[in-house]
Amino acid sequence: MKKKKNVAKITLSFLLFTTCYTLQAQNNMGQIHGNFELDAQYYNPDSTIGAPPVPEKMLSNGFLNVNYTNGNISAGFRYESYLDVMQGFDSRYQGTGIPYRYFSYKMDNMEVTVGSFYEQFGTGMIFRSYEERGLGLDNAMDGVRLRYNPYKGIYIKGIIGKQREFFSEGPGLVRGADGEVNLNELIDKMANDKTHIILGGSFVSKYQVDQDPIYVLPQNVGASAGRINIIRNGLNLYGEYAYKINDPSTFNHYIYKPGQSLLVMTSYSQKGFSITLDGKRVDNMDFKSDRTQTGSVLDINYLPALTLQHTEELMSFYPYATQPNGEMGFESEVQYKIKKESLLGGHYGTDLLVNFSGANSLDTVNVNDMSTTRQGYKSDFFAIGQETYYRDLFTSVHHKFSKQFTGTAEYAYQVYNKNVIQGQVGWPTIYSNIAVVDVTYKFNSDHALRCDLEHLATKQDMHNWASLLLEYSLGSNWFVSALDEYNYGNPNPAQQIHYFIANAGYTINASRITVGYGKQRAGIFCVGGVCRNVPASNGLTLSITSSF
């Protein structure tokens, strides 16, 4: 049955594409645009880093997006190829197909989309459909979406459909609506007010048949959320509260406790200065269209992360993953630019940044009701649990010394609860100090050399690391780089390994080809608090991206 559905989708998408292309070719109507991406790797077994032999030797993930637009009409599809799935991505993506295709049109104040689509209500705490290719995450909806603007300042969205589950669809049906009112657009007297107020509310429901032999499960599970955003000059206040009725699932060990989440974000900015202060509480808010799934598969909602997303190699060694079953999180950040032509600012000024973020457990009391109501635990809404999940104190100084020479110095102190964040057992809390110096020197308009030197010190886990990245740009087309991560402090001499990777890339217009060779250490990769495991590997890599 699934194969028949895929054939139908491929046929429909092909006809859609050829029809659109014919229209363009014959009548010069509309535009076709898109992009292509291919990532491939040839794997060598390497027992020293734990890289297993790969029977296929070479694996690849490929994507092609094609979109056609003509006035108020748009249509497109995405072809995907996993031959075979690259290591570190879910093996259930195996194969090829067209899992994403859509047709959309706008008329008056209404937009209708049928087929595949992505959408988000508020910050996504009860509904977010999105793609994050680096994580192998795609929970695209397949159904109908309606956007309607009935009156100035009033915006309504409605969705119904099923979520993508690799090359198939999840068993649950997802329905929802979102409304937003911009008071300054709606009320003429407020049009010129300095204070802007936006109100919003959402409701989402999932339906899944109860076939559980043990529990009586709710087949319809509803979640609702309300939000407010107040903006005045440089001040921005945002608050959102979400509530989900009982939703027993594998993820929460089949308890019937309702879920709640509160997110408050504040920020203030003016020229050369900004400050943010954010906080959130998450309690039993995992929300999937299939109650038996784990991980991030078939997630209906998204719980925003309140931790800094690092890009440096060792700074991102211990990233944080949001805990949907319960956490209290916070983040504060201050940015300041020291003025030009001052003692510390120099000729170009100096940028300073301090960020402090973290997460703790909820303050809970277990309830002995697992044979009756199965609430599982009680929790004071504003109390913070004693177990530390994560801390990250980060500072950064960026300075431009001359037209040729710029530099950045960074330091972070991190506390990492590996048992909670990675779901492992028996690890002590990891305390680490990380320092980074990143400098770039431009020889001329075409040639530049970047050097990134990092060090991570910890007495737990694998002890000390050092890394060096050298990257040389040759004009606007070529670059070469070499990275060495060295676990020189590992107490096991056999594990004091150099993870060396060399890359070379060529860019022409909207296309880029990168070839690399070397060793990749095992770890986890996170985007926005959602993570995937990255296994150790050794081999030749190829990456091609192109847009048209």
C-alpha cells in the first residue's frame, strides 16, 4: 500500500513539474527555481576511534527542491535520496522518493495550500512543523492549510493533516487553528502609538486510535496556548503559556498528568547596547502524533531552547538538549560595543558579549498512584529542582585591529549532566573550561588566512582536548582548511588520538563543492535544543550544493 502511495505521489509531482515547465517554456509564464544538495562519505573502518566497517563503503543523502511560481500560484516538490542512509541519521529514511509536494494559491486575503507544508503557531510550544536537515528531522504536514486575513490586524491559520514519518505518514491526525490580533493595526487610534501590542491564541488536537492492551488511552488529545507581545521603543516583552491535557505515551512512561509550559522573554536594545533575560518552565510537554514514538520522531510541538548555540569545535563539545518531560531554564545576555576612537575601542570599536544560561530539574514529589490515576508526581509551578542539568557562562571579545587583522577571544565555563542530557547512566557531572582564540588576516582582497585555536579542560569524561583550525581563502572561489582535534589529556594513552580533517572547496556562482578527508570523533550535534548522535567515522567526504 505504501509503495502505491509513493508511486502516486511521484507521478503527481512529475506531472506537476512538467506542466509547470511547459507553461514556462511555451508562454514564458512564471518562474522555476530550486536547489540541490548532496552529502556523501566513503567510510574506512578505524578501531582506534570506534568507527565500524560499513558494508556499502559509501553512503549518501541527496535532496532536490523544485518550485514553480506564477503570480498568486505556487507549486513544487522535493526529491530525496538516501542510498544508503549516512551514519548518524535514522536508518528508516532508507530509499528514494518524493515525500514533499504542494500546490498553493492566494486569493483576496486568503491563502490555501494542499499537500505538504510547514507551519508554526507562536513559538511552537503546541505546534511547529519544520525541517532541520542537519538533524535528519522533518515533520512536514500532509494535508490542508488555510491562512486568512478577514480584517486589518487579524490573522487566522488553520491546519489539518498527518505528519511525515520518513517516507510514510504517522498514524495520528493533527488538527489546529491559530489566531493573532495586532491591536495597532486593528484600532485606528493606536496606529501611531509607540507601544505595540500583539495577542495570540492557538488550539491543536491529535487523534490516534487506542489499541493498547493495558491502558485506556485518550484518542483525542488537545493542547491550547495563549501569548502576548508588547513592544515599546527598544523594549520587547513576550510571554506564552501552553497547556496539554493528559497524554500518556512511551516518552512519559504512560502517566496521565496534564502538561504545561511557560516561556517569558524580555529584551532591551539601543545603539551599542542590548540585554536579554529569558525564562521557561516545561512540565510533561512532549507532544507527538504517535504516542509510541521516542526521540524527535513525529513531534507536533517544539520547545524553544534557552541556551547559546556554539559553533566552535570544542565550545560545542557539550551541547544542551531540551528536556520535554521537565525542566526549568533561563538565559541572560548582555552585548556592549566600546566606542570607536576610545582607549579600549581603538579605531574600529570593540564588541563585548556575556551570556549565562542553564537548566535545572523540576521540583517534584513522586505520587504512589501508578495503579490508580497514574499522575506520577506533583510539582510546585515556580519551584526549581535541585538537580543541575546544564550551565554555560560564556564571554566573548571581538576587535578589529586594522583593515587586515581581526580577532576574537572567547571563554566558557560549562556544567554538563550527561546522564540527563544524553540519557546515559553512571556518568559524573562534567565541569569544563573552554578557551578560544580566532584571528583572521587579509593579505589582500582575494587572500585571507584564519586561525582558530581552542582548548578544553575537564577532569571528567575524556579529560583535556586541544584543537587547531587553519583556513585559507584564495579569492572568492577556492578555500582549503585543516583541522586537528587532539585528546592529549586522555588517561588512556591509546586514546590520545589526533582527529585530523582536511577540506578543500570551490564556489562558482550559486554552486559549491567541498571535498574532505579525515577522522570525525563521536558526539552529539544539536540545533535549537534538538539533537542527534554523531558516530565516529574515518573517510572521504563530498558535499555539493547548488541553487537555480
